[in-house]
Amino acid sequence: MKRTFPAIACTGLIAILAMAGCGGGSDSSSSSSGGPYGGAGGESTKAAASEPAADSAAVVSATTTPKLGKVIVDAEGFTLYDFHKDKGGTPSCYGACAKAWPPLTTEGSPKAGEGAMASKLGTTERNDGTLQVTYAGWPLYTFAEDRKPGETNGNDVSAFGAQWYALLPSGQEAEG
């Protein structure tokens, strides 16, 4: 019994440190549920992959996934999604939403990699002035619950007020 208390105290301290490491800056619309779509879930390396290196343009390619077939992906191979709440090419995913669904941003004009159509690529300005990549007019996002390239966990998910879908190279939404 004497060893239980230090183990519990240590676990509690780790949990507190982990929460502190998640950082502040959340807005009033953030969820404290911690679920996969609430913005307080686990971090992945993909969030950093969505941001281009300094003075570089984002690259959009296509790859074949086990569940959906061929979909468009970012330079790291992570699936790209549209958000039905985005109207007229204007992004509407900010705050907790953008933590769960990081926008694909670029410096300069995005480039089409293998399998993607250059004619479907474009950009739209976010509220902070950064450029978000669009495909077939849709602002593009990755999904924090896709932990490795080729995963499509965000397809046909309802979160932050609308549906999310992976996009095919044609610009159509994936079914599945």
C-alpha cells in the first residue's frame, strides 16, 4: 500500500504536466471533452507537417489508401479533407477546430505532385493572413487523428458543425 500513493502522485503529476504542455490560447469554443474531435485529444506529428518550411510552397499529391482508394495528400502523405462549413472557398475552421483539423498552409503558390491536378489548386487567405491551400475550391485540412500517412480516419466525420470528407484527385469527395 505504501507504494501505491507515490505511483498515483507520480501519475497525477505527469497528467498535470501533460495538460500544461498542451498550452493555453484556446478559445471559448474549445471542447474539454478530450475526444478525438474535441480539439483536446492527442497530438501527432502531422500538425507540423501541414505547415510548409520557410519560403516553400505546399505540395499536394495523390496516393492510394486501403479504405478509400486514391485520395489527395500533403507532402508527408497525410490525407487532405474538405469541410462542409467552408462556403465559397472561405475557411471557417479556427481555434479548437484548427487544432483537430490543421489547415494546409503555404507560402506562395501550391504545387501539384504526382496524381494531383494543378488546375484544381489555389489558395485562400485565413483570418491571420496566412494562405491556406484549396483544391477544387475547397480549403484543405489534415486530421489530428490520422497518425501516419495513408490513414483516412477523418472521412465522413461530423465535427465542429459540419461533415468532413477526404478528396479524390478529381476534386470529388470520397465515399466510404
